[in-house]
Amino acid sequence: MDIGSPIRSKNGRLEVAVVAQIPEALLRLLFGEQDSEAPGSADAAHAERYRLLLQNALSAVSMDGRHLALAYAERFMLLEQPDDASASYRLVSVGSEAASPGESVTALYCLDIYTPSLRAGPQQRSGKVDGQSLCVAVGYSSGYVRMFSVYGHLLTAHQLHTQPLLRIRHRLPAQVAAGVLGTAATQAGLQSAPEDTEEVCLTFADGAVVSIDGQSLYLALRVCLSEVATGDSGEPAFQYKKWSFDMRTPQVYDVASYGPTTSRDPLVLAAKASMTSNPQLSDATARFLVAPVAGEAAFGVFATNEEVAVSYSAVDLAGRVAAKVTGAMLSMARSYFWRSSPLSGSGADSSGSRTDAARQGSPSRTEQGTVVPCVFAVRDSPRKVVDIALAPAQYGLAALTDSLGRVTIFDLASSEAVHMLKGLRGSRCAWLEAEQGVPAQQRMRVVVCAAKRGVVEVFGLDAMDSPLASLNIGPGWALVQCPTQPLGGSLLVGSGGSERRATHPRPASCILLSDRGQVARIAVDAS
């Protein structure tokens, strides 16, 4: 495909257009070949080499799609699509010095940060867009997660586990993702339900999962960004929980957390009254989809109703936040850190008791993590789920791609497979929302890219027997999901009856990245 020349499906409902190209000079820098021969000598050999290397590179994209992060071996870089008519990405930052000898990058995520001090306005080159700034979360083979500013400054580094970090996800509670606060009566009725909070989930190769509290990580990163600007230094802190799973062979392809649940079925309520301990028959405090590497199970649902203690990456962040931020940020920090909780007690506790709470924790629990039992497993050997693509939380769906070329649409609430697509070997899935009807409403679509066949297909959730549109784009393309919400977007701003969520989620979207360095946008006509 050529830049500026979109191609459309036969029915005109799907359009793919290349919007930018990664220059060869930046690819040479990514692959550590900046001192090799000058471009132009043996062009065909260079192009083929870069194509093979780019197939093994990691990629992530920001919410608006303007920033693209790439990683290969120990090096990562952040690129930006310029505001002008230029179709080539420009380099914003590059980093490799943070990696220890022998480390390689194994996970990558562009983490937009909600910034209340910024007013919505035109896009700016500083990495701040419409009240947001950008961080790059990088996972390493050592288990470290390091977070960098848009200009490559190391903000924080934590080794919460010692196995390779496979995947970084940002998950919102379903109500927040749907933009629903609810009435006072509704909120009062939910007080007894398991609390669902914004979280950043780290999935490790041996099946361990670390769920970082999203609001505490947000405040910690805001402190880090403030310290970078002022030249200060310090160790940020956040709250997290650690999980492991009851499996004989713990290695996994993927694990996805989809939060707690409250059952409303009368039979379930009756079972709860009988003091059952089965998380399927009670309010689960955490639920996970797990795709193991070995064993007969293609994937499994794991859940627990145990109340898990919170661990802290450092002590007494609250005092540092109070010293570093003011205004709206301080009010949000106070409402978060001094709220009533099982660990901190009531909001009237002294700072000394908060510090004591921060130092609580069981070393054995922290090392292994809370073991979550398997509720049920789907056995269909030799089929193995290799990738889990979660839809925005309010939809309660996941697309499971397996090793036999099938895509299963899985309902998270009912734990049922609602549809299966076949003949899509080597494919990956993403989610896309498109407007439909009058007045316009967002409708969710499943985008499937079969890289080996070079085909992109789009399915509607109400009619999955055949695709809404199909387009042959050629081999070598990969789907990259765009985030829909910045970190900190679930915070409440305002006071009294005017409280509202900090931001509203954007419609789900995705891009295509080719092994030739081209980036394409996908547009669907949902009418």
C-alpha cells in the first residue's frame, strides 16, 4: 500500500489507509546498526533484514495514535507522527542505558497520564495532548518494569517478580469505562460488593500476575514527573497485589485480569446464604483468564473470593504527595490516600498509623502471591490459546486466539463462549467502536488480522456468521490496540453533587503496523 492511497473492501464498509512511514534511519537505530553501511548500499538486502527484525519487535501505541513505541533486544524508542504534512515519523526519545547486562525488553505499553492542570486544546509537541501526558512502560526479561517520560527520562523502576515480564495492561472498572456514576441509592447498594478499581496488570512468564492499583500508580507517576521537572529525585511508591495460579505447569502464553463480580441470580444468592466458598457462587474478589503453555487445557477461568492484603512498593507515599502537589491534584490525593480502608483505618488516623500500614505485609505472601484456584478449564487438546484481547470493560468480552487458527468470543460475565471463528491461523484480534444509527451510537466490532493470509476482517457482535467486510492487504501486517483511557481517568473530580469522572473513555480503535515500517489506520462504516 502507498501512503495517501486508501484501499477499500468490495462492499465499501472497510477502509485501510497508510498514514505514516518509519524512516530506515530510525530502524537502523532501533536494531543497533547506526554505524553500519550508509543507506543505499544493498537496499534490497537491508530491506529484507529489517523486515525480518521488525517482525520480532515489540510495539505499542498511544491513545490518539500519534505516538508509536518500538522495542528490540535491550533498546526501545518512542516515535511521533508530526502535525505537518510529513508522512514520516520523527524520533522523540530512545533508551537502552536503563537495561542491565543481559536484559532484553519483553513488554511494552504506552501509558497516557491524566493531567488536570492542562486544558483541552490543540495537540502539542511536548507529549501533552488534551489534558494528558505520556509515559512508556517497559518490561524486561529480568522482571523489572521501568517507566520513562516522553523524553526518555527514567521515572521509576521496580522488580516485583523475577521472571520475564510478558505483558502490561491497563484495565478500568466496568462502571467507569461505561461513564456511569449511578444514583446515591445505587451506590449505597453496591457498598457491600467487591470493590473494582483501576489497575495496571503485569503478567510474567511463570504465570504470576501483579495488579498495581491504578490510582496510586497515577499519583506516584505524577510525583515522578514533577521531580524530573524540578531536578529532585526520590523513590515513588504504589499499592499492588500479587497473584499466582493453581497449575501444575505455571508457564503461560497470556493472563488477563477482568476484575471482581457480584452475582444477582436468586439461586446464587441462596447459595451465598449457605456460606459457600465457591467463587462462582459468591462475590468473586478477582477473576482471571489464563492461557497455559502446557497441559490439556486450552485456557481456564480462575477466581477467588479471598480478601487479599495490599502490598506497598515503598513507604508513606502520602506525605511525599502532599509535599509535591497542590490544588486539584492535592484534593484528589487526599481523597485517595486518607480514605477508609482495611489497612489504613479511618480517615482520621495519624500519619504515623498510615506509615505503619504501609509497612505491613507478609514476605512469604509477597514472594509467591495469593494462589487463585481454577474454577473451570476448557480442554480441547492440542488447541492452546496464545493471545487474549480484552474489549473495553463495559462490554464484558474477550477475543481468544488459539494455535489452531480459531478465534473464540468469550463472555466474561457468564463464562461462556458465544461464538467461534475458524480458518484464521496466525491471526490476532483487536476491538474497534464505530458509530451506527440515528442518533449515532457506538457499536463494538471485532477486527481480525490473519497475517499469513494478508487479510483483515471485521465482524459485528450481532452477526458473526460472516464478516461485515473483508480486505486483502497483503502479508506482514500486525494489529496494535490503542488504549481508550488515560491512567487516572477513574478519579473523581469536583465536589458534592457535581462529582464526575476525570475523563471519559475514547472509542476503541486500533492500527496496523507492517514489517516494512508502514502504519495504517482502519475505518469501518457501521451503517
